[in-house]
Amino acid sequence: MFIQGWKSLMRPVSFAGSAAFLALGMAHAQSAPFPSQPASASAAPSESSSQQNWSSSLQTYPLDSSEILSALPSSPEPSGSGSGGSGSGGQAADDHKGWKQNLSNNFALEFGGGFSGPLGSSANYITWGENFTVGGGLNFNKHLALLAEYQFIDDKLPGAIIAETGANGGNAHIWSLTLAPVVDLFPKSKNDIYVTGGGGFYRKLTSFTNPELEEYCSYYYCEEGYANAVVGHFSSNQGGWNVGGGFQHRLGGQFNDSRAKLFAEVRYLYVDTPVEEGVSPSGLGAVGIAAGTKLIPVTFGVRW
């Protein structure tokens, strides 16, 4: 009976102890940390705090929109504008080159030489001689050119004029600077005919000479000899004019468009020299020369 009472007492005690032990285990499990956590779980609080700090910094230092725009790099100029600028500069350079090229293509040049003789009454005061001509100018088109010409004429004097002065020799030199238009009649032909003429400034110098003994020295030795020396002269400055024409032959060019041409021309030249009456050049005998000097220069040369 005692044993049965003890058993009945132990049942509730063991039940209560089991319940207490179970409650104590659950409480311990809740208070203890988990054995391991994923990295994302531990990083979440850090990211949250970083976002909070960045948000707080934005709130503490607000940015103005103008400051943001000024901090950005400036945008490049549109390609159209750039090309326009370089295009205008390139166009100016092309225009400059084109101008120089057109000038060089239109530039005219000539060299020539030949002989000249008197015409009419001028044969009493001047004789035959030679001439040299050089000129330059512009070709306005295939038909028309304008040349500025320098010409030098070296003619002799008639024996009668020299004898009047008592000298042994003499010559007449004529320098000229003139403007002369040249008109090509057949500019597309290989063989062309042209007319020309002009006028300008002329200077005539008439000199008389006598042979004089002179000493000539070279690098190795010296010797004496006679040479004509000017013993008297007179001169005049005046205007004059010329007119004439010529034949020219183009050199090369597949379509007869070569700028180089050989030419041969004849002109009538009148120099408005004054009358010289009773002139005693540098103490020589008196001489008289009529007004006006008329010559026929014949010239051969090359022209571009």
C-alpha cells in the first residue's frame, strides 16, 4: 500500500520536473546566438549605415545645378563649324594660290635683238646699226597683251656729219621705255600674225670719237693700244612712238597652246628729236641735224 502511494506521488513530480526541464531548455535556446550567419546578413547593417551616411552627406552638402554644369567638361564644337572654319581658311589659301597661279600664267615676257636702219631724210644724220629689246607685261586674254619694253639702238653716223665736226668717228645711241599693246590675230594657230605699237620716253645721245692711245692690262701683262674715245657729244630727251607687226611661231603644245613663241617683227619708229643747228660738241666743229628721227627696227626673239 505504501509502495502504491509512493508511485502515485512520483508521477506528478516526474511530470513537473520534465516540464521544468523542457522550459529551461527552450529559454536557453532563445538566448544563445546562432552558430553561423550568411555574409549578406552581416553586410546588410553595414550597407544600411553607409546609405544613411551618404544620404546624410547629401543633406549636409547640397549641390547647386550650376555648379554641377560648370564642373562638367565643355562640349566640343560641332564638326560643321570646325570644317567651316578650316574650309574658309582653305578657301582663302586656294584663292591666294589661284591668284598667284593666274598671275604667273598671264605674265608675258620677251627678249629680242636685230638691226635698224634710217628712213627718209633721217639717212643724212644716222645710219644702220643694231638693236636690243626686252619687255614684260600681262596677257589679258589670248588676243591681247600689254608689254612694257626697254629698247637700245646703236647706230653709226654718216661720214659727212663726222667730217663737219673734225672727229674720226661717231655713233648715235637711243634708249627708250615704252608701253606697247600686242594683238594676236590668230591666237589658236601654230603660226600667228600680230600687230603692235606704242609710245613713251626716248633719249638720244650723239657722240663723236677719236682714237686715243690707252694702256690695257691683263692678269699677266700690260700693253698699249688705240681705242675710240668720246671727244664730244650732244643729247636730247623727248617722246616718241612706234607701230608695226610681226609673225610668230608657237613652240610645242598638243593643241597649239604653248606660251613660248618665236617672233620676227618690223616697226616704224619716230623719235621727236629737236633741230640741232650750229652745235659744236665739246669744242668740235659746228654741225646741224634736222628735227625728227625715223628708223625701221627689225627684231627677232622669243616671247612667252
